[in-house]
Amino acid sequence: MSKHFFATLLKWSIWSLAIIFFLYEFVLRVLPGAATDTIMQRFDLHASAFGMMIAFYLYAYAPMQLVSGLLIDRFGARIWLSISCFICAIATLIFAHTDAFILGALARLLMGAGSACAFVGIIYLSSHWFEPKYLPWLIGLGNSLGMLGAAIGQGPISFLIDRFGFYETNFYLSLFGFFLAIVLAIVVRNDPPKANKYNPPKKRTPIAKSLKLAFSNKFLWINGIAALFFYAPTVVFGGLWAAPFVKLAYNVSDQTGALASSTFYFGWVVGGPLFGKIALDTKERYRDVILGPIGAFISLIALIYFPVQHIAWPFIWLFIAGVFCSAQLLHYTIAVELSPLSIKGTASSLTNLIVFAGGAILMPFVGFVLDTFWDGQMAGHLRLYSTKDYQIALSIFPVGLVVAALISWIKLHKNPAV
């Protein structure tokens, strides 16, 4: 076989392993949404405390985005992907063994820290191993494949926890993480073997300069804030509150609610490559980050405020919302285009930092609103919330989508500075 064949096989193998790690960390990220009652009972939590413990993932994930981007730009993706995967595996093992709030929060904190470089690693390896023109498509495809982890982490994981137990499911997830960390260390390479064909800068940009270039770019901040409001339904609603809301508002079982929540991420699986391909063909990135929030807004309004009592509707609306929300990925392509090539990792990380800092605030905020409007009803040790309580608490997401569309339209769309 030709050298070209082996070179092609190598680059796609490296890219695929980065995707598998992204898939794995996404399973860990959204797993609590598939086991809300189980975790609340196990740790004896109400909604606010539950949201806070699970948000510890984001408390580490958000700031570590910037650190990960700097380290990957400086030293490459190989070592940080393997170490990060190992940290995720250890954290999952801790989460499997404990029923104490402090240790549960620590486990989520470690998961967030370990997961932080997964998406940045995909961007780094895509830009180093493939031609720049394919970057939007590769990011869209890679994120969509990784989103399978979010889909698996909801419906299927809910069934596994119900069938085998909380401890056993998390224990085997940790074993998979240890194995993947070893494979990443063995296989992944930072650059093609002969030359930096798709990575022209020969000198590494100093960390201080990378930070200055990224933080002083006001359009990176504007783009990041739009991305924050656009992504909030995915990381907060889909990742934690969609399953219990669907269970309550549509009068279905825990497993059905989690399965419906999975369709949100299947929408991402379909929409990511679709919007990436459209961006590749038409170059209309800014149009799509305006239309995407509008489509997601309509879907979430129908899902949250008009819960027609038929099992098909939550699946339909969540899938459509996921398709439109996947256009959010184009904000990362925009971030790269707004920045010098030498700080693409830092620019992507700053965007993710803004996005997940917002998620870290909104995740417990939804629980806080639920507790504020709770009328005192209990079922054993669990608080019972009404559909109206959820509708009030979840209103932040359609409002945020309107804000995202307005920011992209007013500040980014056809702006000469961009």
C-alpha cells in the first residue's frame, strides 16, 4: 500500500480518537440528567443543591478552557488529551463510590477539568492535519459525532442505570476512560510527520502574547457572548433539566423523559455536519448564527409552553431544537477567523470559557428558581415541582436565544471589522 494511504489512515485515526474522547466526556457531562431522581436521592439533595453539585463540572470546565488552549498551542494536543482522559476516568471512579456531597462535587470538578481540552483538541488536530478550508465541516462533523455521547448519556445510560445500578454503570465508564487514555498516548501525534503543512507558524507564540491578542480582540468577546446564549439550551437545558421537565409536563416515565432528551443531541448529530457543509459551500456563517437561534426559539416555545399530551411531541420539538442549536458551532469557526493563526487554540478556548462560564451560572440558577416557586409538596425526601414552576425557570432559554440572534445580527453580521 502507498505512503499516501497510511498517511491518510493515520490522520483520520488521530482525529477519530479525539472524537471518541469528546464523546466520552460528553457522556460524563450529561449523565446526571438521565439519573436526576437517583442522584438526588443518593446525595439527599433538593433542586438548588443538585444543580450546584452538577455545575461543579462547569466551574472547572470554563476556566480550564483557556488553560487548555494555551497549553495545546504551546505543547500540542497529544499529552494533554491523554492526561485529561485519565483525570476523567479517576473522577468517574470517585463519583461511582461516593454518596457525600463534597466528594460528588469534587468528582464533578475533576471531570470538568479533565474534559476541558476535548473540543479544543479537535480544533487543534483538525487545523494541523487537514486543509484550512475543511475546518468548518470538520468541526461540525466532529462535534456531531461527539454529541452521540450526549445522546448516549441520556436515554441509553438511564436504562443502564435502571438495569445495572448507578455504581456499576459509572465503574465501567471509568474503566473505558483508563483504556482510552492509554490509546491516546500511543497513537495521537501533534503534526503530520514531514512538515507543518497546515500549521505555518514555525515559532510558538509566548503565552502572555497569546492572552493579550485574544483578550484585546473585542469581536472575540462579542462572538463569545452570542455563543453563550446560543449554547445555553444545550449545556443547561438538554444536559440537565430537559429529562425531568419532559417527565413531568408530558406525564411519561424517567426513561422516556431521558430518551426524549437524547433526541435533542441527535438533532445536533444531524445539524452539525449540515450547517458545516452549508458554511463550507456558501460562506454564510453570520446568517446561520442568526437563523439558528430563531429556529431553536420557536421549537423550545412549543415544547415548554404548549405541552400537547402526546408522546411524539417532546421528541419532535427537542430534535428540531437540537438541529437549529447545532449552528452554534459556527461561532468557533468565526473565533478562529477573527484571530491570528498562531492563537487559534487560545481564541477557541476563550470562546468556550465565555460559553461555559455562563452555563455554570445558569445550571444552578434554574434549580434556584424551581426552589423559589416550590409550593412545599414532597414525595418521600424529594421535592415535587409543578409544570408551571419549570415553565418559569426554563424561560431563560428562549429569551437567551433571542439575545443571541440580536447580538449576531447587530454586532457581527456584515460588520466591516469582522
